[in-house]
Amino acid sequence: MSALFHFQSLLLVILLLICTCTYIRAQFPSILDRNKSGVLGLFWKAARIGERMSPYVSVCCVVMALRLMFAT
């Protein structure tokens, strides 16, 4: 099944997008900073969410990892 139709998979994809964009912006800030609008602005916004809400994002990563490890 596609990740867009399964809610848990959709959350996982969004969480991985936020974490990846935050990491890329920390390593190479000029890549995401030049695209603040348009379709590519989505990646800049995901990086900002990851920076500003990093404790919540990290808790969500741990919860998702535990759910995936112990899911039946």
C-alpha cells in the first residue's frame, strides 16, 4: 500500500522529511535558504519546523521507532 493512504506511513514520511531537511540545512544552509517560496519552499519550511520544534520532533522519532519495532 502507498504511504499516502496509510496514516502511520504518512506520519513516518513527514517525520523523515523534517529530519532530513533539518540535517541538510545544518550541513549546507545555502541549499535550502535560496528556495524559500514555491514548491521547493516546502523543504525550507520542513527544516524550520525541525529547528524550532526539535524536542518534539525527537520525541516523535523515538515514539515512531518504538511503534515500528514492537508493532504486530
